[in-house]
Amino acid sequence: MGEPVDVLIVDDQRPFRTVARTVVGMVGGWRVAAEAESGEQAVAEAARVRPAVVLMDINLPGISGIEATRQLLAADPAALVVLLSTYALEDLPGDAAHCGAVAYINKEDLTPARLRALRPVEQAG
């Protein structure tokens, strides 16, 4: 099945990180490589573990998830960052659309199926 998809979960709320860890664990071939509670910690953990996918809360202490996404992608353009929040799509901060994230998922809609749809695809010849 190939290499597992390493995931970094970034959220300042421990209960949500626990839920996200459970959801990631339900996706075959995915594993949680690290967790972070702030934007700065997210950038540092991403540099350390080089995750394929980052589940990034928008509202974080320190730098926002949007700024952390910019910094993380500047260092590792191959990472897929998914913004998470409780915002309705139309209420997202304006700069969310331009930070390089590949998708936005409302926290209530985080499911294994939504994550599988994002899976980095390695195609043979």
C-alpha cells in the first residue's frame, strides 16, 4: 500500500485534537505524526516531521492558522494544508482563500471520507 500518509493536527483545543486523531486513525494508511497547539508550534512540528497533510485550525494563539499555513508552505510546498474552523464558508477571513491551503472543512464535517478525498495521490507510470 506504500508509505503511510503522515498528518499534523493543529488545534489549541485538546478535545478537538482527540476527535481529529480518531478521524485520521479511521482513514486507512494515514497516521498522526504530530500535534501542535499554536501557529508557531505548527511551523516547528511541520519542519520536524514533514507531514503530507496538515489539519490547521484558523484561530490559534500566537500567529493564526492562516499565517502558519503560509510559513509552513514556504518551507514545504508539497504539504497539503486543510483549514479547519467552525466558521461558515462565507464567514472565513478574506486571506484564508490566498494562504495556499487546498481546502476548508468545517470542524463538524471532519470525517474519514472528507480526508480520503484529499489523499495525496501517487500514480504509477
